[in-house]
Amino acid sequence: MVLTLSALYEWMIEQLLISTSGLSGKQLSSSDPKTNWTIDDKIQHAQKIAQLTKEIQTLQHKIYKEKQFNKQVKMNLVLQKLRQALDNLTRTL
């Protein structure tokens, strides 16, 4: 139950972030004292995740279109680093 206007606003933002970023509500919850994130922090974090996801999709498409194997290998190394960065971001929540 929402008791204040700021709590209502934060709840609405969390619901939007959950629906647009694919994160779970548990990941964005600020009830854990270790992860006392502000709304701005949550938004910035969701934007970073969205940006990395877009970069990964773009790179996957480039790898698919690339004819030369050695270039595919180099791009796959970069792709692995991006995926690991995305995994680290989703774990920090």
C-alpha cells in the first residue's frame, strides 16, 4: 500500500522500468537496505542495460553478416565482453 505521493511515484517508475527493461520487480525493489537506490539510479541503470542490449543485438547482426571468419572471431570476443558487462549490470541490482 502506498502512503505518500513520493512512494506512489517511485512505485509507478518501478513498474514502468519492469515492463520496459524486462527486469524483475525483485531486482528493482529498494526494500533491501544494501540496495537503497533512488529513482534516478534505477532509471540510469535501466538505461545502461538497454544500451548494452542494443549494442549486443547490433554486434550479433554484424557478426551474422560478416563473411570473413577472422573478423567474426574478433567481433565474437567483443560480444562476449559486452555480454559479461550486461550480466554484471543485471547482478548489481
